[in-house]
Amino acid sequence: MTNASSLERRLRSELTGDVLFDRFSRGRYATDASFYQIMPYGVVVPRNMDEALRALAIARDDGRKVTPRGGGTSQCGQTVNDGLVVDLSKHLNRILSLDVENRTCVVEPGIVLDDLNRQLKKHGLWFPVDVSTASRATIGGMAGNNSCGGRSLRYGTMRDNTLSMEAALADGTLSRFGEVPRDLSEIDASDSTRALFCDMLDLGAREAKEIAARFPKVQRRVGGYNLDALTPRNAPNNMAHLLVGSEGTLAFTTKVELKLWPVIRNKALGVCHFGSFYEAMDAAQHLVKLRPIAVELVDRTMLALGRDIAMFAPVISAAIKGDPDAVLVVEFAEEDQADNLLRLRQLGELMGDLGFGWNNDKRKWGGVVEITEPALQGGIADFRAAGLNVMMSMKQEGKPVSFVEDCAVPLPHLADYTARLNEVFARHGTSGTMYAHASEGCLHVRPVLNLKLEKDVKAMRAIAEEAFALVREYKGSHSGEHGDGLVRSEFHETMFGERLVADFRQVKQRFDPDGVLNPGKIVDAPRMDNRSLFRFPPDYRVGELKTKLDWSAYPGAGGGFQGAVEMCNNNGACRKLEGGVMCPSYRATRNEKDVTRGRANTLRLAISGQLGPDALSSDEMMETLKLCVSCKACRHECPTGVDMAKMKIEVLAARAASHGLTLRDRLVGYLPRYAGVAARLAPLANWRNRSPLLRNLFERFAGISARRALPAFRRDVFVPPADSVGPETGREVVLFADTFNRVYERENLDAALRVLAGGGYRVHLPKPASGNRPLCCGRTFLSAGLVDEAKVELDRLVSTFAPFAARGVPIVGLEPSCLLTLRDELASLRKDNDAKAVGAHALTFEEFLVREAEAGRLQLPLGAVADKAIVHGHCHQKSFGAFKPVEQVLRLVPGLKVETIESSCCGMAGAFGYGTETYDASIEMAELSLLPAVRRADQATLVVADGTSCRHQIHDGTQREALHVARVLAMSLDRATPRSTTSPVAKETIHG
């Protein structure tokens, strides 16, 4: 502890970036996407490269190892170690220079691939090493692993596209690694660097014959050090290619110069179906002769799992015909689309020539589904890219384990290799999943194992040895894309031989004699099955937990809570910076603490006792979850279904049970209970907003920011005009008057009643079955961890609405978070038929109208209200696939152009945006895209947002009033001409 404190003090005194030595922070960096876990000594997040190199020097002086880290998505354990981890992804992520004419750029190592390509796209360029983790993989990490991506058939690997690198050696010497002549003439380098290059070139010359004899002759070879880059055959030699694939063990990268390519402008996909997996693998060698840029495998298991994932089910339904054993997605991307379509036709002819047909028996059943529509092409690409996460979505103890997942064999042997590999799996009592790069003979193969069990760990070892023996027999590579790390490094001797492994050690010794840089990778590695290094070591235990919600879909303690937490495989899809919603707090802070993965890791460590007693309800845990806005985006967008919003409820419940409630918890949680009294005393209740003194007192004692005005209570709260309104013979619908619209914005409920009644519906507004309070979904109670109180409210609601649901009457709500509680948390609190019926009949206002329009039942006269509307989707709408109906309904308004704001969470998120300690983060989230988009809109443009919180955030940040869809439709109804009053909204219109 003395040494740790000394190192920490020195780092803090000499750096301005984050210095993290507490257990919770170190735990978040102890894992990557592999099955390993090693607790680091400390973590540094430098603000600039000078600080990164200073951290390297300080750690070296202290005798500590240093591991550079980007997105932390390594599948082999490259980014975990017990020294100092240096996270380059938060700040060191710039393009330093760009040469459009010569198609090159220089970047910092922490830049994320997707972010790089977004910036390059406007110049018509991209960096084409398109790894599946492109939304979070950094260029430095990709260089460290010699990443390949799905289109390496055309574009090659990271090595092929790296022109030069700048890097610091372990002793601090900063050098440029690029192309050099063998005599090292005319290079600008220090004497020590020149001597290093000379030694490396001498090694390449000495070992040229051994390298030629032992290095596999496949493109997908990324194992060991790239000694072939040093041989005379490759003169002039590019010294950067020795660093590529070195996994941070030779030098600390500071800059990377990349080769760029023109963006793909046209594509065509052929989804080749096969009734036999073997036949699919055998066909790959023939399909590549049509010169596609990729041939990607999706097997039966991945298709089945994908059908159960909301974001992928529509894609599979559109692209897959029948019940294939495997499909090969063949991609053509020539400049002229006519060439792509020609090759697509040739693909169909080739499949026929190979004997495949839709009417054949299973072995030769198959054919091609042509995909030319860009949106569906993108959906297929996203599904394939999510392959690992899709496979890991199995809700069981055994998971597809990554250790022989990217062996590469020559294409003519691919069918036999996979068949024999399945036999290996069967001998050891398991089966495997297979997908990915069939065009390169590099499949991601993962046997299903439970690494908590010693017998499965032994099976893993045996499978690895037998699989690698098969790879050697076929003259392939045991490491074809993901690198070596902890999982494959120990097998180099059987692959390359003693002599070349000795050369690897010589290279490591020459670059890093004291073993400072990420030791244990490539050379001198521990055994891959050393369970003390596993995420689930032999002593891993989770004690019984008392949980409030239903987790029975998962295994483990707490009624399955353990299994739900352990679903996070650390692949980091939550670290994406654009597209979708997940994870809004990470997008604002770029901190590992504030991403779904970081929170899930912290929960796993807490419930397994690795963060000390009572960690689940500790202050540190609350700090970990502080910026989680419960947007539920992870529920929809995390391919393994990690539902952090639901997990946060459990933590808040545990916290409330052990520490009681804060004043703010009570004010927020019990709002539905005191709202009626506050409304009657509205001038007094709203005094806080007018008084600077009261604002400051609320901030001090209740933790409510003085910079926010609270929603204003009003005396004229919404009161149902009758039990039912609208035509007595109309189709029935129940309108759920939620607390927020009832108390604060009754105009929305008034508008909804007018629209529904105007559409010919009989709208029921039933009185509560018990008690005098208006109905409530319990949302505010859940946000404070008061699950029992929430259940009381939901019980009252179910009792009231169940008779209507029993006879099929839709239950329609305006506030997304309240209505969708009936489809989410209600099912976690009650399993009875009444609750299921209420959940099944719960629809958002727009979902109901779309359903009615598609059935041809919606008689709603509408008139023009504006030329344009910009729309922000509520997070929960997006999570439950309920946002598209918002767009569809608005397009019913004549002449209204609807434009969706590409936004994540608004940042208000219920009470989150009012918190003293969360106000700044709330504004940062809103400023990412939402508020700038609203400010750009002219005053004639309607701003539309269904969420109460979203409307308040928009008003606070822009002084613009946002409208609920119900109000837009009511305005449109008012302006309808007499001629339109008898015109029903056509079924076809809803799709426009």
C-alpha cells in the first residue's frame, strides 16, 4: 500500500488526467472481452500524449508494468495486466493530419474507427479495416492486434494499411517506425534507434529461410511478431509492420499513419442459403472466384438467437428464406452498380452450377436472396457485426467461449476442417457456434462451455490442443485475426517451432529489456487455462441475494440476478458514440465508469464479494450508477440484453433498505401521493421557482439544482369529464391519465380525448377500483428504489384495467415511461393473468392510431398545421420499438414534413436532470445533438416530443415549446376542411 500510495501521489502531482487507484475503478479495467480478469495496480487516463509518456516514465521508475488500452474489446486478454493501465480512448482521439490527395492520415492511437470514418466520409475516403467492433475499437488497439475486418479479401489487414508509426520505447526513446532501406541510409533516427533497426534487419536476414518455412501461407496470420517484415525479400522494410500485431509489448504508440481508400458507393448482397453447413463451407472456395469483397458466414445458431433479439428479428425475417443450416452473405461493391447486379446474377447461376436449388433435398437445398435495398443491407451488416454478442446472448451458464475462434485454414480445407472440429467438440461433450469470414477461411468458432466448472476448463484445454493440431495439419494459422494475448501465446512453439519462438524472445528483449511493456503476451505467457487469471476463478462465489424483481430467465443467485449481470461479456457495444441511444452518459463523459459495461462489471464484482462487504449498496456503487439515466437503451441495443435500468432498481432498493431514503428520494418517489394537495396549493408549491433563497435551500437540503425550475403545479389538473366519452357505438379504448400529464400538462390529455373521440372511439376513463387517488404506474417509486410502493400502485392499476383488457380493449397512454411500465416492470412484479393481459393490451397513443389506420378503421379528418416538424424520440419509445409509430402518425398530417432528430437521451430523464450533482451531465447529454438541432429549427417548425422530461429539457435549453403528438393531431383536427370530414385516413397512408 505504501508503494501504491507513493506511485499514486506522484502521478496525481504530475498529471492533470484521471488517476484511478480505488478498487471500484481498477475493477472496471480488470477485464476485456476475453474470459480473463487481472486487477491492475492503477489506471491513468491522460489528457494528452505528453502525460501518457510521463505516466510511462513514472511507472518505469516505480518498477511497474504498463499496458496501453483503447476500447478494451480484446478477445484474448491483451489489455489486462497487473501493472498500470493507460487508457488512451478518452482524450487521445484526434486526426492529426489528413492528406486527401494522397489518401493518407495521421491519427492518435485512441481514435475510434467509426469516429475516424465519420470524419473522413466528407472527403470521400474511409479506413477499410472494418472490424465488427468499429463503434468502439481504437486505431491503436487495432494496430496492436493487426486487426483484419470483414473485407480483408480486398483491403487486406491492419498491417497492409499502416504506413508508419511513432512510438516510445520502454526507456522513453521516441522513434519513428516506417519504411527504411536495408542499409539504413538517409534515415532520420537517433543512434539507439538506428542500432535497434540494424539488429532487427540482421535478425530478419539470418532467419529468412526459417520464417519462409514456418510462417503459415494464409493472409489471416497475426500470431507472434511479424518477423517476415524484416527479411530481405520485403526490402525496403517497413519497421512499423513489426509493431503492428505486437500487442503493446514492444513500444508505446503515439501516432499512426494510415493508408486510406475511396468510400464504397454502391453495394449488392447475395444471401446464399444452404441446407447443409458442410456444403456451405465447401462452396466458399467457389464463391470467392466472383471477386466479392466479403463472404461472411451466419450459422443456424446465430440465426435462431437473432430472431429472439428485437433489433435483429425484422432483418432476419426479411433476408432469410426457409430454415437454412447456414447462410453465406456475399458482398459486391464495385464502383458501377450495374457491375454489382451482374455479379449478383452470376452468383445465382454459380449456386445453380454447384447443384443448389430451392426444391432440392436438404444437402443441396439452397439458393440466393438478393438484397439491393441499402437499409436492409445495413441491417444485415449490423447483425453480422454483432455476431459475438448475439452468440453470447444465450441465457445459460454455458456460453460460446473464445479461444480457438479465429483459426484460419486455406479455403479448400475449410469444410473438412469445420467438420472435424465439430467432431472434436462432440468428443468433449459440447457443440460450437461458427460465423464470420468464410472468404478467408477464418471462422469465429466457439464451443459452448461453462468456465466456472473445472471439467469444462479441462475440456477447453483439450479442444485447444486438438484444434491447433488440425490447423497445423492444414497449414493454417492458429491466430487469424484477434491476436495472441493470454489465450494463444503459449502455443507459439508448436506453431512456429523453438527457433522462431527464441527469435520472438530476442525481439522482446531488444525492445524492452526490463519487461515493462505489457508482459505475458506473445512471449513468456502463462498457461491459457490458468484459472487464477479467469473472470470466474475457482473461488468465485455469489452469495444468495434478496431481489425485488423477477430475474427467472437467468441462472444464478438472487433468483437469476447473478446470471443477468454476468450476461455482459465486455465487448463494449455500449461504448458507441453515434447511432441509437446507448449509452448517453458515456457519450457525455467518455468514462468507463459511466458506460453500461463498466456498471455491469462493478455489479458483478460487488455481488461476488470482490469489492468488499455490502458493496452493492455502498456509496461507491451509487457513484457508479449516478449517471445512469435508466433510458433502457441497453435493454434494446445491447445484443446480450444487459438491462441496466432494471438492475439499477435492484441497487436502489438495496440502498433504500440499508441506508433509508434521502429527502430528494421522498420528493420524487412520493410525487403521485402528494400531487393532488400540491395542485390545490399551487401558488405556494410553486414559490420555490420564484425565490432564489428557496432554490438554494432546496439545493442544499434536497439536492435539487438551483439552476433548474421545477415543473409548475396547477390548480386545473385533469379530471375525467365522465367515465366514458365519444360515440356510444364507437370502438372501445381506455385512456390512462398518467400523473405527469394529469398534474402538469393536462392539455395533452384534453387533446388526446378530442382526437380519439373525433376518430369515432368510445374512450373509457375508469375510476380506480380501490382508493380515491388517481391511478399511477409506480414509475416515480421505482426510480427511488421503492419497489413495494410501486407494486401497490400497479396492483390498483391492474385491478382497474384488467376487466377492459379481458375483453380486448386497448389501454392507451401518453407518457412513454408510464405506459411502457405496463409492458416492462409490471411483468417483473406480477406473473398473474390479469397483469399479463394489461401488459399485452398496453399501447402508446401512436401505436394505437397506427394499428387502427393499418386496419382501415381510423376515421380522422386532418388539416395542415405547419410545413415541417422535428421530432425527438423518448428513450423508452426507442427501447420498445415504439418510436416509428410516432413518425408514421405525424405523417398523417397533410403537408407536414417530418424530420427525426438523431438524438440519444435528452438528459432530463425524470428527476435526473434536476439533481445538483447530475445537472451538468444532463446538459452535456442534451447538447450532444438534441438542443443544437432545436436551435437550428426556424420558429415555424414544430418541435415534437412525447416525453414530459424531454419537453422540459427542450424548453430549459432553447426556450422553445415542444408538443406532444396528441396536441399536433388536435391542432390538425381543428384545421380540417369540411370536405375532409368524411375522408378516412387510408391504410396505405400510414406507411408513408
